Amino acid sequence: MLPPGPQAAADPKLDAAYAAPLDFYAAYHVPFFATWALCERAALKAAAGDRAGAATLLEGVAAKAPNRSWLVEAAKRYR
């Protein structure tokens, strides 16, 4: 368990790994994979202290993909 407060990412390559393009066929046929990767990237940003950046990531996808209420709710918690 991490101590409270912002944490520095242990590996600076993590954000780049989560920002890498997703496999189109996997993400298209199973949208869960695209959403999961986005949520992991947002969680990493929030853990590193960039809660606004995390919320922005989630809100951008929530605006394009309606009915994904969990993204909206998570973004609210990061604001």
C-alpha cells in the first residue's frame, strides 16, 4: 500500500507504455481493453500527483463514448 499523497512513478517509462497505440483489432472487438488501458494510465497520473491530467484523460473518452458512466464517476473523483 502506498503512503498518502502524490507518489513519483517508479519507472518513468510507464506513462509512455500506457500511451502506446493499442492493437486496433483487440480494442475494436473488445472495447474493454481500450478502456482498461486508459483507466490504468489515468490511475498512474493520479498516483504521480497529476489528478487533473487523469480527469482530463477520462473525460475525453467519456465524451466520445456515451454510456460509460464509470469513466465520468472516476473523473469526478479526480477533480
